[in-house]
Amino acid sequence: MTYFDVIFYLFALITIISAVIVVTTKNIVYSAYSLLLTLFGISGIYVLLGADFLAVVQIMIYVGGILILLLFGVMLTNKITSVDIRTGTIHLLPAAIGVGLLLGVLWAVMIWTNWKTQPAEIPITTIKNLGNLLITDYILIFELLGVLLLVALIGAASIARKEEEKID
């Protein structure tokens, strides 16, 4: 077993354990912090796979933006930390059947595709190569997406803006 395998299994273990805590805990703050570990674990797996751009995007957007916003929303609202996020109905049997079926399908696919053969080399793509492609070959699409995001931002700002009451 190589160092790569050990690090991969470590990230996978962190991701799976923290994801289970996200789903099973009653406290929403603990659930949010466990989601933070889950997203960091996924980002670590992206780095191991050579997808450094996806790892950076994962950290910047999900961890840096969405999760921190969620944590601020939870912590700034005093009464939400004492809310029980489980409804009391646990569907353990259907969940176990679903997980069993998923594992069975994955096992069948592994046997059908001869999983024991060595996988092909993973091509290493870097942010520099992706940036060069965006600025050279895909410049029109890149600029159109920028304009689309600007229009969406202006639309969201105008929707969120308070309507002034007209006095007749």
C-alpha cells in the first residue's frame, strides 16, 4: 500500500464519518461543522485526483461562501440552535434496503468491468491550462457567462430591493 492509498483512505474516512454525523446529529450547529469537514474531505480527494481547480472551487464556493453563510445564519439566530432537526420518524428499513441495493449494483459493475485491472493514468490538468483554454479557445462562452452572471446579479438585487410605497 502506497502513501497515496493511505492518504486517500484517510480523506475518504474523514468524509464518510463527517457525512454520517451531518445526517444523524440532532444539533444543527454540529451538523453544519460536520458538513465543513465533509466538504474539506471531498476537496482533499479532488487534490489527490489531480483536479486542483475543482478542489479550490470546492473550498472557495462551498466552504468559503455557502457554509460560512449557513453558520452565520445559524449562530446569529438565537432560537434555531435549540431546534430539533429530526422529525422523529426514522425510516431505517427503507434506507438499509436502498443502501444494500446500491452496494449490490456497485459490486455487479465492479465484477462486470473487471475492477481488478489497473486503471489508466489520470491526466493532470492545472489551473494554468484551464485558464489558457478559457482565454483562447472558449473566450466567447467565457464572456457570455460573465454577462449572464451580471444580469442575474442585477436581477437578484432588483428583486431583493424593497418596493417603495406610493402615497396617493
